[in-house]
Amino acid sequence: MPQGDWYILLIVGGVFIVLGVIGIVWGRYEEKKYYEALTTRTDVREYVSHWPERTQTGAVKVGGWIAIALGVLLLIAGVIFWLLS
């Protein structure tokens, strides 16, 4: 790997980790907002039974965890290349 290319891996890895944390926080916020809105309704069947399940909030959180995992892998690869150069 040419000199200094490991910077790119470190930067992209850091960006993925930040985006992952943002995704997880956003998913938790959306889930909380959704269930708080359900408690104000007269029919709270969805709130009590969690059916039908809202998949958007779960998808955002899972995407966040995937982004964090990719970011950590990229950071590790960048550090390895940095140590080898």
C-alpha cells in the first residue's frame, strides 16, 4: 500500500463509526417517539402487543451496528497498514 493510503482507511472507518452511532441513536429516538405517540391513542393494542411491529426503527438500529462493525474493521486495517509502512 503506498505511503499515506492508510489515512484513508482510518478516516473512512471513523466516518462509518460516527454514522453507526448516529443511526443507533436515531433509531432509538424514533422508536421512543412512536411508542409515546401510541400511548395517547384510545386503541393501544399496538402498544401493548407490539403488533404489527414497526420495522423502520429496528432497521435503522441494525444498520447502525453494521456501520460500526465496518468502521472498526476499517480502522483495524488502517492501523495494520500504518504499522507495516
